[in-house]
Amino acid sequence: MEKNVFDKMSDSYENFHFKDSELHVRNNTLYISPKLKLLFGWSLFILCAVLAYILLGNPFEKKQEAGKGVADNKVQEVIDKEVDVEEEHENLMPYNKDENEELNNFIYAYFNAVTACDNVSLQDMVTDPSEFTSDETLKKKAEYITAYTNLTVYTKEGPDEGSYVAFVVSNLTINGVNSSPFDIVSLYIVTGAQGFRIVNGELSDETKNYIAKVKGDKDIQKVFQSVEKENEKLAAKDNTLQEFYEIISRRNVETVSGAEQTE
């Protein structure tokens, strides 16, 4: 009876694995035992596996690293959403901290004039003096904020020669509040024939975009975030500061509602 294909394959497998194999070399015949063939086969398999690992690397490890990258991106997206401005980006230029003494003295004088309700001095410090023809607004503000102390000035060059974008960090002294929370104010300052002036009038779209871009610089955003975190810590310990924030929040809501009714 003629053997089928499967029987022939079975015989070949048995002859190769369970019987001595003959290897003819010139006039000599070498016999290779099944144990030696098995040892040689496993050695060849391990060698191939090691070479594949070296050349291709660990595929499972790569999958883990890829997953970690996705997780990091999600965390970064959350951080970006909490940024003070719409987009945080690499710095256009590094800030200067308290570098220009003359500019710092001008800014100190400006905040002193604000708390003192000194309209005459303020009119000479801004580009639009009409804002300070009346001291009514300043007096209302002075009912709460009585002093700006420990001023730190972070500046970056403005779009025009002799102009600056300044971010002023200070501690506030507030009536009825035990602690001194931090405050940060953005100012656009130009230099003219009469010295420094704070721009309080209309700005061109180009200048507005430039200031917004500078405000989005990573180093400036870190300043904003530091101020926010420190104030959260203070408010958690100081009930009087929490109450002040609640009052300001209510007044802002009332102001918006009044404006909507007027419209």
C-alpha cells in the first residue's frame, strides 16, 4: 500500500529526530546522534532570538514608552488649559527683573500716587490725563486697598523703541484683611521727551497682539501662576481674605448685571 503525504512526512520527521543522521564528508561518514541534533537546534534558536532582540529591541518596552508619551501629552494639555492666557509659548525674550532703576522708581511713584489719590501727579504719568480729572474712582478703590508694598518689576521690551511691557508684582494692604495677598498688574510704558508714560488710552491692534504674546511667554506665565498659588494658600488660612474675595466677586456680578440692564 502506497503511503500518503502525511505518512511520508511522519517517517521523515522520525528519521531526522530519532535516528542517527549520516553526514558524508569526502571519503568519511559522520554520524550525528539525536541528542546532538537537539542541542544544535536549540542553540541555533537561542542565537537567532538574541540577534533579533539586539537588532529590533524589546517591542513590549516600546509599547509602554509610547503609552507613557500619550499620558504625558494629556497632562500637558490640562496644564495648558489652566494658563492665564489663551496660549502659552516659548519666550519671545527673557524678562528683566528690577533691572532699570529709573523705570522702577517711576512705577513706585505711580502706585504711591494711586493709593494717595494724587490726581495731579497721575495726570503727568499717563498718556491720557482725562482718566484722572476726578478722584472719585481712586477714593473708592482706596477704601479697600491702602498700600502697595514689596514691588517687583518684570519687564520686557515693547514693540517700539523705548517702550516696555511691565508686570508689577506687589503685596496689597487691604482694610479689614489680616494677610497681605499678592497682586500682579500689567502696564505698557513708553518713553517720550518728558520721560516715562503709562499708556492708558487706545492701543493699535498690533500693539495689543504684541502685549498678549508677551503675556503668554512661559517665564511670565510662571509669575502669574506663582501669584495665584500663593494667594490660594493665604486664603485657605485667612478667613478675612476669603470674605474680601467674596465681596469683590459679588460686586463684579452686580456691575455686569447693571451694565446689561442699561444696554
